[in-house]
Amino acid sequence: MPPLPTAPAMPTVTTAPTLTAAARTLEQFVDALNARDYVAAFNLLGAQAQSVVQSSEGLRSAYLQMQQRSLSADFHARLVGGLLQTGNRATAQLVTEWRSRLLGSFTLTTTLTLVNENNGWFVDWTRDAIVPGWSNGTLVLRLDESHRGDIVASDGQLLATRRRIEVVGVQPSAITDLATEQAMLNLLSSITGLTPDAIRQRYSGAPPHWFVPIADVDSDVLDANSDALSEFPAVIVRSRWERYYPEPDLAPHVIGFVGPIPAESLSEYQARGYRGSELVGRMGLEASLEDTLAGQPGAELVLFGAGEPQVIARRAPQPARDVRITLLPKLQRQVQNLLGKRRGAVVVLRADDGAVLALASSPTFSVTQITTGVIASGALLNRATQGVYPPGSSFKMVTMAASLAEGIARADEVFFDPGFWDGFGAAFRKTCWLRGGHGRITLQNALTASCNVVFYELGRRLDRLSPEKLSEYARRFGFGQATGVGIAEAEGLVPDPQWKRQLLGEVWTGGDTVNMAIGQGFLLVTPIQVAQMTLALARGGQLIRPYLVAEPTQPRPPVTQLMLSDVTLRQIQAAMTRVTTDARYGTAAYRFANFDYCLDVVRRWVRCGQLPTAQRRAAQQLKVAGKSGTAQAGGDAKPFAWFTAYAPAEQPEIVVTVLLENIGEGSNYAAPLVRQVVEAYYGLPISPTPTDIRAND
């Protein structure tokens, strides 16, 4: 019996994966992108996409390339809307937010496609999922470079600007024969000063069509040789801009300079939108005003391909701004010359508003010659704002102010100075700079004479009142914090019991306050802080911030009152005036001998003897109110010499503070320099630098 025919096989019924599964695949892919898990993301790609990308590293490379092209620090993707299915394919909208350092935040909306393969949904990924059209195009970041702003002095003199540099180069492929090459080399040698062999070595081995720079050449030299150069097609002249300092030795610590971004700061600058190849301010105003002077270049991320270029993202440029500063170039040159090679600093402020008229630091440097030797010498340290020193007796105005304000002493109180002070017992004896002592002396005269014994006693009284009281007054006068002058500063140190306990693990003693009362011990200050203190006294108790930048105007903190009575201020001011005028007590009176100038009827300072007697009696005198200071430097080193002053004493116009390192007493060395700076400011004959010395403060 023939076999019965078999029934035909029934078709296998398969159920296509649902859109729910497709949505799950999409969500997993986006989550993997946001987690930067490119292995998981690659495993969700379809066969075609995997064959193109080849590996998870290839997928990662595509997103990394987008980050690099757009200078993006990060990105985040999210799905919007629902899925749209057509046969075995489905699409969804993907929005990716890119956070670019240069372009800011921008979003791109793309289409993410899924394909149904092997009974599952997979992502059919291309570069178009990052940028629409990128699969057939090229991404380019275009920058609209801005020129750095100028730094201009108060009189209009350019201190930092830009200039165009002509660069002579060679394109090797345009050299026709050896004879022509030799003639070209001879001409370039005469123009650049390089030997023909040195020039040939520069382009030897370079790609034939490259422009190979040979040397910067002055435009006048190029003009004189233009006809000869035109005979050599291989010679090409291009221009570039560079930062230019017309007077590179003038106020270098204030102006500063530009240079490459330091490697250790690269990530910080990149976070601010820099690519990393820029020249940035490295010191002085060039550094502190980087954002103002540099501006921000405009940027466009452009897709080039078929058709018109497409701008993917754009940021408008923020133009660089010029800066006008308060320095007086003529005075600055004079101050630098007067300071000379002595290690130290000079600060000159305008009493009316705290504008910095001159600021010099020595050793100094030229901003066009920053060598390893210059750096090693410490010349880049701005001693006026970054050098920290014990102030010595230049601090005694603070001690006197605290004592009078707190009612623990009177200006006319009489003390006795035998040349030493045994306030803590003979075993802890402290001496006065005047070995025989000042004898019976009032507090006001003690400031003029800089009598240590009186101020030791004031320190002990203040400590008994409160161990923190003198530190509190020091901070009122601006010590222990940056002044905000506009360039890099050290804060210095105002010690107190809490600081000593936390840093040194030791208890504050009365001896610490006594030492601080004469400006010694742990107390550290900068010359700009001492100038700010002096300015406050000159202004009748108003503490204001010194400043360097006049334009663009910047918010200035409100004036701070020292909370001292008018009587206290007048007593301190009178004592300071007698420092330079009182032959008996004034520590610097001998340095201001023959400093005899009066204001005539046309408001000029002239020798008082030139005026008629009646006019002389009524005329304003150019008196200087000041204070000397001699701060111990430790060990066998010579002391630091201080003198800080304002003039005229009756109607202050300028403040001058001088600090000289390891040289000797303040009255011997710093006071004469203050006198010379005052003379320079008023256009008076400059006194010779004295060579004699006295035992003094």
C-alpha cells in the first residue's frame, strides 16, 4: 500500500519585536552614551553600524572628536517624542546638549534610527546621529581672533600694545635651481644677518609646499629690498601680530608680560574657553586683567560638505578692551632711577583718591628679556605688593592709635625711658634703640622719637586689656589682607592668640603683644599696605583702597572709617610731622635739613627765602609728615629700612612709602629716598644721596 502523503509543514509563526522593545533599546543606548560606556553602546548597534564603527573604541573616538572639534567639556543626550515605525525600521528624535568652553552651551537635534535584526531592535548608528550631515561632511571650528587691548598710562603713553611683524620665509618647492637658490640665500643673509647655511638648514627637509619662516625683518628693511626679493618666487613675506612694550623697562612689575599658558594651568585656562596655544598674561596687569585685555574670540562650528556650509553653533566675539592706568610715566622713571639697584620697593599714592602714581621694585627686569637668570635672581617678585616684611617702627602709629582710642594712655602722658624696659622682669629686659634712653618723654614725643620703651609699655597695657586688641586695630588699618590694588599681592600676617595656637600649637604671651607693638614678632606687612595705612592717616582716618586701573572703571569698596577721634588723629599727624622737622626728637629731621619750600602766589613751590618776608610768613610750607622704621631681619642680616610719609603735611597730596632690604636704619637710608621722591614729584632739585649715618631708628 503506497504510503500516505504527508501533510505539508505548517509555517513558523514569529512575532515581530514590539515598539516597547525598541524603546528599551533606545533608552539603553542613550544611557550608555551619557555614562560614557561605549562598550555597552557598541553592543546595541546593528550589524551594518558595527561594521562601520568596527569597535567600541571607534564609537568613542567619534564622540571624542566632536568634543575636540567644538572644544566641549561634556555632553548629555536625551530622547524627545515617541517612536515612528516604518516596516522593520523605527526612528526617534535625539537632542544632545554640548557644553563648549568656547561656544557656550548648544543643542543639536538628530534622528536616531533603529533596525529590526534577528528578532531584535538595534541602533543603526552613523555620525549623523551626532551632527546632521556629518557622515558626508567635515567639521571645522573657525575662530575670529581678537587683538589684545592696549595698556595706556594716565598721560596717554602706550605701555603695552601690538605691532605687526614681517616674517620672511621660504617655500622650498619654488626654488628652481642651485644657482638661483644660492643667490636667494645670499640676499636673505644680508637682510636677516643669518649665514646662508643657517638659512638653508631651516627649510631643508621641510615639505616642499610649506611656508618655512626664516626670520622677523623690519618693514623698512623689506621696503629697501623689495625689488631684489621679488626676483625670487620662493621667498614669501607674511605678517603676524605680537605684543609690544614700547618701553620694556618701565614699571615691569606693574605692566607684566604675556607668555605661553603654563602646563600646570592648561586645564584651568581650557575651562575658561582657551584652546591652549594662546599667549596669556603671566604677571602684573597683563595677568590680573586677562579677561579685559584679551576679550573672547568669536567662534563658529561649521559643517562643510555638499552645498552651502552649515553653521552648527556660533558665539559672537567679545572685543578686547584698552585699559588706562594711573601711573605717571615721568615720575615712575624717576622713582626707578632713584631706587636704583638697591633691593626694595617704593610706592607713591595720590592722597585724594588712592591712585598709584608710581610703584617700583628692585631688582627689576625688562619684559622683553625674561631669562632663567632673571627668574632665579628673584627680579620677578614685586616687592611693593608681594614682599612681606616686619614693619618695625613704621607700625607704631597703629599702636598709638589703639592706645589712645582704648583709653589706656594719653598723648601728653609722661613716660620714663632709661634705655631699657623691664616690664616683664630684668630677665626679659628689652632695650631702646637710643642706648642712653630718652628720659622723661610724652607719648606724642615718643612717636616722633620712635622710643621703643614707651611702646613696649603700651603693648603690655593693650595685652592686659585684651591679647587680641592690637591685632584688631592692625586689621582696621588694612593689614593682614590684600589691598585690592589690582595686581598680585601677598596678604601679610596679623598674628593673634588663635593663629598662634592653631599654627604653632603655642600659647600667646604678653611678650608677643609687646613685640608686635614695635612692629616686630610675627607681624608681616607689604609696602603697599604700609602706604595704605599712611594714606588713611593723611585722609583723617579714612581707609581707602589704592588702585591702578582708571578705565574701565571698576567698583570700588566703600570708604572705611578707622573709628578714631579727630583729636587722636591730629595728635598722631602732629607727631609724624615733627619726625622730619623737630631737631630734638625727630628721627629723620637731619635728613630733611634745608628742605625749605613755600608755595608762592602763582602756586609754585620755591625756596622760602626767595619770598618777601610778609609773604613767606603767610605761605604754605612743604612739610613732610612721616615715620621711620628699622625692622630686624633675623640672624646676622642687616635690618630692613622703612620710611613712610605724606606731603604736604597740612594738605596731603601724595603718600610715599619706601622699603629697603637688609641695609640699615630707616632714617639713614629710607628717609633720604622719600625726600628725593617728594622732590621729584614737585619738580624740585633732587638732593644727593647722603653717605653719613647716625644711630637712629
